[in-house]
Amino acid sequence: MNHPTELPTRRDLGTDLPAVTEDQRHIGVAIPREGVRRLTQGRGQFVDDIELPRLAHVVYWRAPVAHMRITRIERGAAQALPGVIAVVLGGEIAALCKPWVATLAHLAGIKSAPQYPMAIDRATWQGEPVVAVVAETRARAEDALALLEVEWEELPAVLDTETALEPGTPVIHPELGDNLCFQRQLDTGGVDEAFARADAVFEQTYVFGRHTGVTLEPRSQIADWNPGDQKLTVYHAFQAPHMMQDLYCRQFELQESQVRVVCRDVGGSFGIKVHAYPDDFATVALSMMLGRPVKFVADRIESFVSDIHAREHRIRGRIAAAKNGEILAFEIDDLTGIGPYSVFPRTSGIEGNQVVNLTGGPYKHKHYRAALKVVFQNKTPTCQYRGVGHPIACAVTEALVDGVAAQLGIDPIALRLANVIPDDAYPATGASGIKLEVLSHEACLREARRLVDYDALRAEQQALRQRGVYRGIGVATLIELTNPSAAFYGVGGARIASQDGATIRLEPTGIITVSSSVGEQGQGAEAIFAQIAADAVGVAVERVRVVTGDTDTTPYGGGTWASRGAGIGGEAVLQAGQVLRDNILATAAAILKREARGMRVYRGAIVDATNGELLLPLAELGRIAYFRSDTLPKDFTPELMVTRHYAQRDYPFIFTNGVQVSHVEVDVETGFVKLLKHWAVEDCGRVINPMLVDEQMRGAIVQGIGGALFEECLYDTDGTLRNGNMADYLVPMAAEMPDIVVSHVQSPTRSSRLGAKGAGEAGTAGAPGAVMNAINDALAPFGVRVASQPITPEKILRALGKIA
Amino acid sequence: MNTPDDTPKRRVSVQVNGTTFVREVECRRHLVDFLREDCGLKGSHLGCEHGVCGACSVRLDGEVVRGCLVLAVQADGRRVETVETATPSRRLKALQDAFVEYNALQCGYCTPGMLVAALDLVERRPQADRAQVRDWMSGNYCRCTGYHAIVDAVCAVLEQQRAGRFADEAATEAQR
């Protein structure tokens, strides 16, 4: 149901909250991103657009089977092809780059095996790089691939997570003793008692297929080792440039002064571009070996087997409730498969760990038990992808809540309202031990009810059922962790910064230049930093320029992950901007020989604070400060460039919350699901730009819907990917997607002045649960449920008993 | 497989956004690689290189094609249009403006192809409603937005067109 026009986005949410700056006119306002106009004219600069002198191109020969011992590689013919520069094997790369083992100290017991940039004797998944071919052009390198002769002995592949730990199953890394990467148990106590006294118990096993990120720009990199000054520059489509700088230093034994990572335009990231891939290191090693820049751009076919995958969970869940609807306890058992290695440097234990932490998260029950097993298998490695555990935890929680609500005959929204941690109860601690600073479940549920016109929708549903039309309304309440402290990675020993910095400079003409360690992959980080800086200093946003994505020129920081750009990076910009404003006033005081106290920076000029009289335009202040220091008092030096850093240290994470509602129609003859509409009420604290948050939410929701209905990396029984191309792996398209209405509730975090929390992942967190609940609501008259995602027509027909 | 010795080449002359490029190209070279590597026009992007994602969409003699499924030699003597033009038509300019105004792009990687598809729609289906816009735009993947804003932006330009905003511009590509 594509409505001709939707309610327009509210253009200004800034006035809903007390201002954080003196003359706040940009923060909270839907200001279009002027910085993207060049992208509409094809004038971006993505990595593949960069050409350098002496540039060579690498392609990788990747393992074609799930598990193999390499018995012979004959590279003579490939090397002899004109235009081929080098054909390089794993052992040769390993001489330059140290192997890594991705574990974290705070994930007790997590283990993995040493991993090298390229396979040496053995390849452990289809897609692992084995041979590198460098040539003058990519086409020539691909020509040479076909001349390689690689022989291998196929080894038994571990694919099924259910049997990965059984005694008869081969152990992928014998030195580890078994195929267990990580396990965790959590038990609050009282769970068995709660289930024993419950009036209703609902249980179900949920399955979540593997999917992958499919950034439209593939992973891309140019490694440029300059033998003259012994320095490495890496142009990278990446989310965390300082992290990669650090890893290149460590793996190649270089110093930070030798390594520069540059991230210009990045064509989508979603977590895919925050991991250190084996071929990242291999490409750098090749550049060092050859003393010239080497470009790697994954083609789409190799993206499907070499980009990280995510999910692949099997969760047995159950919920206990009392007659009056009070939720008494949750219990889950999660089994997840992560491929043959834990991914560097964030590890592959995090997603399962977050499922344990987040399940049941919105609710006030006290009893919870969870078991997690993370196992190795011979498939593409999995790691953190947008949402990281949230979509699974939310879908399981919310399906269980709906299941027990149906048993008790209580309306799903009413049951949620009765059980969520109330809005006046914060700060609070969830049953899993998570610390929740300030959330608004009740306000969001009420807003969702209003937005959706819930009672009318239910009435329509009833009426249509009489006519054989099966529509469903699915609700999902969610929490999302954002603004992480060092508790996420730093305490575990990973050198991943939880702090970020911003430098703000007044240029001589009154232009403001912001440099931030948080970069841009499309979310709008640069745009909101400009809005924050404009208000913090007191200039128009058109006068602000933002620079990101270069370890040589930006402050040190973590970059983009865990929905932290606005909350962490934005706070640093605000603080730096407010200090710069103070310094500008001090400079004005020196120039004008009057007290700073009676003046303010207002819309690009120094004005009298009481009567608004224009005293000094910023351009004049800049001119004097930079070019006529002779006219300033001897004991005064203008400091018109300010750097501030910010790390969130009050809580392990700052949680956000929201509610999503999905409206679907299920064709019970074909099993097809039509998405009629989707609503999201979100609370990311202070909204900096509602238009950007809206489309962040929508994009994330569509990715969540993708996983719920379409996307799955389908493996054959021999461990090879069956649908690793854009035609067979189903990415959501415009026609299948519904209009998505977004509404905002703002509960600012008190851990920062700005009060912003993250908004990038909540959409993905909530959509799978909302859609699954909507489908099951539509199927309710038939007394059947689906619990395996993606929910394909086949699975629906199977549930309905229409096919065997 | 072609090796350098047996890779045939042809001289082609292609008019791209009004400028004629004469180049010697391998016959196996795709149009999008020709634009990016031989003409230096990096605005058409490679998303899948197998004709699905739409990021490399350009117009060839007025018809939308996938730059990764057409060979450069097939474009010999023909006219290619991309969003990289220095002289956008009023409709293209309006679409570019609307994409900014409605935040219809995030990373911008799909945007050049998306705009080419949208321009074709605006010219050929002036009466399209929201559902038809969604259908038409389904040949182009966007992984960042939820498509909603893209649909909003295209619908806004269709409305401008129906209000007569482009009435004074010369015949559109589709009508030529």
C-alpha cells in the first residue's frame, strides 16, 4: 500500500528540548546535506576512483571448496603472462605480516587459531585467499588467474552447528581441541521456580539464516608503500581508519609515523567495513614487496564469500507469564556458527554475547537464564554486522511475548505496556545485568498506538478476515546499545578507541573548519557535525566545513561503529565548538579592549550581549588575529583552534529504545507476504537532524526486513555458497518495500552535554521481530506460526500444511 | 579466455555527455570500464558487474542500459549520457536537487545510476504514481536508504513536471 503522500517529516525537533547552545538554530532541524550534492553529479571519490602513479592491481585466487589441503601451486604460466607483475603465495606474505588471533579478555575462554593474510597449507572456507596475482590492470590479473594451476586435497568440512561439537566431527583447528570458540552461561536464579508457577508458558525454537551486508561499493583498498620514505598510505573504504593504522603498525612492525589511512567517500559500510580482512593485510604486504601502490577492489562474487557474514543462530526460547499478563521469566539457548576463525580484531563472540545480554531487555522480569555456544565451521567467517545480536534478541523476545500474549488472550500492546520497565524507573538494571540510563518504552508504545491508529487497524483486520484476507499487525519493542564506553572492546585488550576527538578552527575569513575522527559512510556524520559546530560557535551552517577520514589530519578516535558517531563524535564537536567560541570572545575582548562578558558570538559576528549591537564581524576578528598580531596586547595570544575529546564513561553503553509496527498481508494460497506499511517510533535522545534520523531508521528497517524475508547465504551440503551473486541473493528492492513512517520521542542522555544517542542500528534491531510477529498474527486464524528467518513463501506454506 | 596476444582491439568513437571520445579499446571492454578508465569519468559505479544492481546505469542513445552488460564497441558511434554531465537538463537538475532536498541518498554510490533511472521515468511516465515509481526504480539497488526518500524525491519532481515547471525545455530524450 503505497500512499501518495505521507505526513511530512517534522522539520524541527530542536525546540522540543532545552537548547544546548546559546542561539540554537541548526541542532534538531532537518537541514539537507549540501555536502552530498557532488554525489548526485557523479563527483564523489570512492577508492576505485583513485588512480596513482605506478598503480598495480591485485586479484586473489580463493579457495573454491570449504576445506582443503593445498598440495601444489604452479604459477609459472601466470607469471609469464605479459602485464603480470607478481604471483605471490601465502608463505611469502606471512614473511612480512604476522598472524593474528582474535580474542578479547572479557569474553572469558574465547579462543581462535592463528590466521594469516593468505592460506599457507590449508584453506578453511570457500573464499579464503590463497594466491595473489598482481598485474598492470585488473583485467590482466584476472586473465592470469586462469593460468594458475592449484591442486588440493579436499578435507571434511564442518558445516552444521548442531553437530559441530560432537565427538565424531572433525576439529577444524586440532590445536584448539574442539570446535568451540566461546560459550557463556547466565542465570539470575529463580528461573525454574518461575516456570513452575507460571500460568502460561510459551516456547519455540527460532532459526536465523546467515546473511551478509552487501555494501553497494565493494570492499576496496589501495596500499601504497613508498620505499623512499618507508611510509605506508592506505586508501580504504573503511569505518575506523585509526584502528587500521594501529593494526598495520602491529602486524607489519611499523610505527604510527609510518602509516596513514585515508577514507574518502565510502559506499556503505554497515559493519562490513569495520573488520580487518585477510586480504587487507595481503594487499599491504604486496605493496611493500613491490614498492608500488596496489589496488584491491573486490568483485561482487568474491564479496559474497569474503565479506563477513552474520547471524546464523538457532535459539530455543521460552517465556513464563502469570494469568494477569506479568512476565515472570525468559530462558534462551543460543547456538551460533561463525566460520573457521574469530574475526580480527573485534572477535566473532560479540554477536552471541549480545543476544545473551539483550534478550528480554525491555521488560522488568527478574528471572532469566541463557546459554550460548559459538562454534567454528567451514563457512565464511561471521562478525559484527548492523544490529549485532539485536535483531535476534529482539525477534526472539518479541515473538515469545506475542506467543504468551496469545495464550493469555491479552492484546500484544497492552501486555507490553504492563511489562516494560516504566519510564519513571530509570536508571534501571535489566535481568541480564545491563545498565539502562533512561528509556521511554511507555511513551513509545503509546505513540506507536496513536501513529498506527491501532484500534482501527485491528477492526479492519477482523473485517477483512471474514472476507478471506489475512492481514497481520506485528509489534516489536526494542532496546539498542549505543555510545559504547571502553567496556565494549578496550577492556578486553582490543586497541579500538571508544573516545573520539574534534578539532575546530576559525579561519581568517570567519569560516569554521571541523576535523573529526568519526568519518562518513553516508549516515550524515559530517552534516550533523557541521550543524553542531555552527550552533556551538555561533555561525551559519553554510560557513562550516568538515574534514574526516585521514589519520594524518584528524584527531585520534574510534570512528563509526556501535551507533556512536552522533553521540560520541558529536559531543566532541560541541565541546570543542563551545571552547572556540569562548576563545573568540577572549580575542574580541583583546581587540576591542572590553570585557568578554558583555559580548556574544551571534550569527557570524561579535555583538553586544545586551543590545545586540554589531561590534566585530568574525572575518575582521580573524584578519586581526592572524595578520595583525602586532596590534594585540603582548600578553595575549589568540587560540582560534581548539581540540576536545570525549569518551562516554558513565555507563558501559547508553541504551536507546523504540517500537516498530509492521502491517502485512499474507496470501495463504501462495505464501507470499505483502508489506503494507511499517511504523517506527524511536528514541535516540536528542535528534540532531530528524530527516537524517528518519532515513537512517528506514534504511536500517529495510535491512532488517531483508533478513526477515529475503536474505540468506545458502550453502550446499559440501559447504559451497549456492547463491553468492546479486541476482540470487535477494536484497530488498523499492517495489517490495513499504512506506515507513518514523516518529520521535527524545530522552536525552545525561552522560553528555549534547544528549544524543545512536540511531543507526535500531531499525535493523526491530524490523525482523515486527515482521515475524505480523506474519504470525496474520496466520493466527490457522493456528500456525513461522519461526525461521528468512520467512519465505515456502516456509509459510509448510507451516500452513499446504506443502510437505 | 583472452590473453594479451589475442585480445582484439577496435577504435571507437563515443559521444559522452556531448563530448566525443575516440579511443582504442579491447573488444571485451565494458562500457562502464570505458567510461571510467578510458574517459576518466568515474561517476558511473560498479556495484555487481553482472547486471543486477543498477549502479552503472547510463543512457545509450536515450535508452537506459547497464554499463556492465554493454561493450564499449557496441557504443561506437553512439551517444552516452550520465549524471556527470556539465549541462544537466532541467529535469535532471531538478532530480539532483530533489535527491539532496529529500535526503534520497546516503553514501551516494547507487545515486548516479538511480538518477539515470529516475530521469528516464520522469520523461517516459509523467503520470506515474507512487506505486509505479517504486516499481520503476526496482532495477536499482540502494542499500543505505529505505527507498522511501528516493520515492519521495522522484514523486516531487513528477509533481513539478505536472505543474508545468519543465514545459519550456526542448523535447525530452524519450520523445526525440
